[in-house]
Amino acid sequence: MRLSRLRLVNFRQHADSTLLFDAGLTGIIGPNGSGKTTILEAIKWALYGGDATRGTVDSIRFARASARSPVRIELDFELGGHRYRLVRALTTADLYLDGGERPIATGAAAVTDLVRRRLGMTLEEFDNTYFTAQKQLAVMATLTAAARAQFLSRVLGYEKLRAAQDLCDERRKALRNEGNGMRAGMPDPEVLARQLADAEDRLREAQARAAAAAVEQARAQQELGALHPRWAAAQRAREELHGLDAERRVLEAELTGLTRTVDRFEGELRHVADARAQLVPLAEALVPFHQVGEELSRQRELAVSDGRRQALQESSVELSTELQHLREGKSRLENAPVLEEQFTEEMEQKRRRLEELQGRLELRRTEWVRDRQEAETRRNALRAQYSELREQKDKLRTAGEEGACPTCSRPLGDHYHSVMDFLETQLEAVSADGLYYRQRLEQLEGMPEDIAALDEERRQAMQEASALERKLARTQVAVGQLEQVARDLAQKEQRYASITTELAALPGGYDRAHHLALEAQFEQLADLSTQANRLTTQVEREPVLRRELESAQRSIAAAQEKRDVIAARLGTIAHSEDEYAALGETHTRATAAAQAAAVAVLNAEAEARLATSDRERVLGARQELAARRDRLEQIEDEKRLHDELYRAYSDLRTDLNYQMRPEISELASGFLSSLTDARYSELDLDEKYRISILEDGVPLPVISGGEEDLANLVLRLAISQMIAERSGQPFSLLILDEVFGSLDEVRRQNVIGLLRALRDRFDQVIVITHIDDVRDGLDQVFVISHDEKSGASRVSRGDADAVPGVDDLLAVAAG
């Protein structure tokens, strides 16, 4: 797999970023939090969808993008001789092949499934193959022996066998539990035989009792049928007698109520006559009531107007005072707009001056920092180069003229002195350059005087601008107050004129004493009017009372006539309570006998049904016992099969883990030989998965930090290649995320050198780091920075300057 192009639109920190990838060693460099690792996340999200992202869907969208802004990743890559273009959004995805205009797959799930099948890898396998983070390079060194084996099994996919074995073990346990439960629930065959015989005996006895009870029930029913007509006639006569007697009592109560009603109506008619006599003097006293009411209404209206006049006069005095204060305030604020224009112009001049000073200061400070960093970088590089040259010279001196070159293993012979002289010259040149850069660093340690002067001038300009800004703010407040005062003055002048007009229109002539006298007189007349209205209502009810009195008298006559008819009917009914009681007792005994016979029949039939049910239950239990025996045999067969499968999984995992170490060691040894030009030809993993490097077949007793980095790198490459080979994909892409964080500068340069030595194995190597001084060893550099204005990550191209190494210089000297 090879990456060609990646575009991120509104994806996390990236508003719109595009990266064009070339072959070789590519660096993505930027400070922490700038959005470097987001680029890797975008690649995995484009290929595998939502499972490859952190957080929720809402957290993917760029923070400053609107809710309707699209989120999109475009990824162009080559795989298996074909070019693919993948476009994925939050809910959609399209995959194009070899520049075609129509997608070969559409929809998020369909595209993810097709990419997974073309790559031949799951997301976890893709991570373990192409991606390597800082913690993964040395992860083996920090784990126990068992944890190392488990780690390798997991990244190589062998843990799937453990999961399958666990499922097999769960099934074995379930089968064992099911068999034990089935055995515990199986009944005893002898107990079932005894239960069946008992049920058949009880069934025969119940059937005999049911036949005898049926005969007794027929006799009792015949006796009860003979008594039933006499008992029914006696009940009807008694019910009729009781009904007529109850109706007579109701009529007596009704007559008593009607008599009381007649007495009440006659009393109310006497009260009506008294009310008519009281109305005559009240009518004469209420003659002036209407005139007094009209005069009182007029006085009340004048009282309201008088109260309104007093309130308006008080408001007029307050408004006059406020108008005077507003006019004075307006005269004080009239020159504020002129001052605002003056201060605004001065403020613009101060700001332009401050921006100019700020730009000059930042430019000069950046030049100073860049010079200091460049000097420090060059000094550190010269130190490393000096150490390597000194080490090479010491090795050559030890080997002598007859010894072999430590780099190419060829005899030195006549080239010994020329190579030694060349190295000495290089050491002197590097030492002189190192002295120069050390003095240069000492010169750049303190802040230059021109920068300090610019900083002081900028500080004074900021103070002047702040003071002027405060004056402008106060002036702007005064301008706002002037507008508000003008509006308030106009509103209050309009209100004052309105009050004056309303005062002139209010009527006069209010007499408070006359008003109070009218209120008292009207209250007395109102009481008399209420009394007269009550009496009039009583008089007006006289016709209704007389009609209701006549109706009650007619109802009394009708009730008395109906009472006489009921009394005559009661005299014709012949009924004896003693004869009724005796007949009822005889009927009760016959009914009880019939019911007892019916209950006996029902009990016998119920016992027969229960015996039948028990017999059927026992027969069913026999059949269930046979079925359970058959099922138990099936469970035992299946459990034996899963026991054998469980042992087979254990044997397979043991064989794979036994074969894993030699295979990883062989692949890692190949990488190690390529990276060291066959100086180290073998890397070995012992039973506890500890790493050892062999030189001429002998393990090195101690390995240096650089050799440890080399061993960790080749081991990780070997694991990735094993995963790639199992998926059927060529291992051509390697992505390293922050693998330099714990390394010093020398070891970082060693790793870069190792990666460059792998060009024949990897078409594309991408390094992500926040360390800037590794860019010199890279073929292509993308710089990731944060744009404060837009709040987004910004991607730009950087240049990597390649510096010849010591081995190249030796080769030139030897040639």
C-alpha cells in the first residue's frame, strides 16, 4: 500500500488541509496539539469508518465550523497495482478505482467492508502492521515473559484461538451443567410404577362412588319436585301481602307530608297580607330616591376630576425641575462629539505606531532566536560528528596497517596513512567549527541591546495608547449621554405640554360638604329601597302560593282514596305464617338432600378425574424419562467432542507459539543484517522473549543504547511483516508516530539513518514528531502549525537538507 494524497475538510483541528505524499522518508513535524496525529486518525477513519475515531461523531467536526458544514476525508492510495480514491463523510462514503467517474462502492458500511476485504486486514491488524507509536518500540522490554508472549500472540492474531477455545470451554461447562441438572431431575422408574398402580386403584373406587351418588341424587330430586308447586304458591301469597302492606305505609307517610305542606302554604299567605300593609308608608318615603341618586353621581364625577387636577399639578412641578436639570446637562455635553473625533484620530496614529514597533520587535526577536537555535543545532551536530570521527580513528589505529577497515572489512594496506590523515584533518576542521559555534552561542546568550530598546519603546507606546484609549472611552460615554439627554429633554417637554393642556380641560365646581351629605342621604334611602324590594317580592309570590295550596289539597284527596282500596284488598288475602314456616322447613330439608347428593356426585367425579390425571401424568413422566435418557446420551457425545476440541486448541496454540519465536527471529535478523551491512547478522528471542544480538554467532553481553533502538525497530518491523504476509499484502508502508520522544539527539539521528537504510524494503516511510531537528535527514517535510486567527491547523511544505555522514567521508578518502 502506498499513500498519494490526503485532504481533510472540517476534520477535528483541520478546516481544509491537503498533503501530497511522495516515495521515500517523509516527516510530519509540529508542536504537540497542532494536529499531527489527527492526520493518522483521518487515514484510518477514511479506510475503516467510525471504529477508527476517538470520541463521538459531534467531536469530529472542526470546532469553529457551523453545524451544517460538511466533514469530509479524501484519500488517494495505490494497492495491488490499482489506484483508489476514497471520499468519506459523517454518514456517506464513495470508493473510486483507477480514475473512474462512477464509484465501485457507495455507502459507509459497503465502502468499509470492501476496503477491509481489499486490504485483507481488520482495523487492529492494520494498526499493528503499518502504524508504530513511541510506546510500541520498547514495549517488549517492559513486559514480563508471559506478557511478552501474550502481546505477540495478540498482534499476530493468535488470540483469536484463545477466544475460540474460551467459547469451546463455555460450551463444555454448559453441557456438563445441563447433564448434571438432567440427571438430578430424572425420576425413579420403580416410584413411577407404584404411582401408576395407585392411580388406577383410586380411579376404580371413584367410579363406583359416582354411580351410587347418582342414584341418591335422582331420588332427592323427585321428592323436591313434588314440594315445589305448594312452596311457590305460598311464596307468591306472602310476597303480595307484604307488598300491599308496604304500599299502605307509604301512603300514610305521604298524607302526613301533604298535610304539613298545606299548613306551610297557608302561613306564607298570611305573611303576604302583612307585607302588602307595610309597603304603603315605604312608597311615600322613597319618592325623592331617584333625584338624590342623580345628584350624587354628578358630585362623584366632580370628585374624580378634582383628584386628577391635584395629581397633574404635582407632576407639573416635578417635570419643571427635571427640565431645568436636563437643559443644564445638555449644555455641558455639547462639545463631546468634537473631542471624540480628535481622540479617535490620535488613537489610530498610536495603534499604527504600536503595530509597527511590534512587527519590528517580533522580526528582530525571531532572527535572534533562529540564529541561537541554528548555532546550537550546528554545535550539537559537530559534537556528534567529532565523536564519530574520533571513534573511527581509534578503531583504525587499533587495527593498524594490516588490519581490516571497520566499515567495509577490506584490508587497509597502503590506504592506512591517507585515511588517518584525512580523519585528522576532518577532526581539526570539526573542532574549529565547534569552537566558532560555541563562541557564537555565548554571544547570542543574552538579549541584544537593539531588541531591548525596541521592547522598551513598544512598552512606552502601549502605555500611551492605553491612556489615550481611556480618554476616548470617557468621551464616547459622554457622546452617548448627550444623545440620551436630548431624547429625555424632548420627551419631558412633550409631557409637560400635555399636562398643561389636560389641566385646562378639567371641569370645576366640586363641593365636598354637599357630596358627603348626599352620600349619607342616599345610604338611608337605599336601605329603605332594599326593604321595599324584599316586601314586593313576597307580595308577588301570592298567586303561586295559592296554586300550590290547591294542588296539595287535591293530592291529599287522591291519597286517601288509594289507601281505602289497599285496605279492601288486604282483607281478601288468606295467609298463615305458621303454615308457611312449616312448609318452608320441609322444602329446605328436601333441597339440602338434593344438594348433598349432587355434591357427592361431583366429589366422586372429581376424584375420578384426579385419578385419571395422575395416571396420565405418570405415563407422561415415563415417556419424558425415556426422552431425557436419549438427550443425556446426546449431551455426553457432544461433551466428549468439545473436550477433544478444547485439547486440540491447546495443542495448536502451543505449536503456534513454539513456531512464532523462530519466525520472528528470522525476519528480524534479515532486517538487522540489512541495516548494519551484515555487521550483525542475527537477532534471537529466548524462551522468555528477551532480545539478544549475535555477532559471529556469539550473543553480545552488553548492547548500547543505539543497538537497543536498532533491535526494537527491527523486531517491530518483523512483527508488522508477519501480519502483512498473513493478509497477502506487500509490506511497503511504515508510519512511525512520536518514536523520538525519549531519545537524545544522537540516538534520534541513528534511527533516521536506520530508516534511510530501509529504502530498498519500504517504498514509503512517514515519521510524525514534534522534534524539529530531525528534518535534515528527511526527503519530504510537512510542517503542522496552529493558525490563531482561524483556530485551525495549517499544513505547509518544509525542506530537509541532507548532510554527508562519516561513512561517506571515509569512503571518499579510501577511494
